[in-house]
Amino acid sequence: TELIRSYNTLYSQARIDALDALENIREMSDAEDLKSKLLFSVVVLAFRHAQIQAKDIRNKIK
């Protein structure tokens, strides 16, 4: 679906910018695995929230 494509794009493209931003945090500079897990978790939670919101909107329309 379009929602899945959007989040795939978000994770693959915006991830690089987010990793660069996290690199500027001194405590995170050597934590590559943690940064990747953090970004993945944020995208998954955002996707789940978007799914719930889309379902709520569809239910209100019915």
C-alpha cells in the first residue's frame, strides 16, 4: 500500500540524515548498533500509529 511505501522511503532516505544528526551527540558517536535500533524503533512506532489512525478514520467514514 501507499502507507508502506511511504514508511519504506522514510526509513531508507531519512535514516541517513537522522544517523548524521545522532553522530553529533557525543554519547552516541560510537554506538552504531544502538543508533540503528533507535531509528528502526521510531519508524516502526510511527508506522503503527499511522495504521491505527487510518483505521480510525475508515471506521468513522463507515
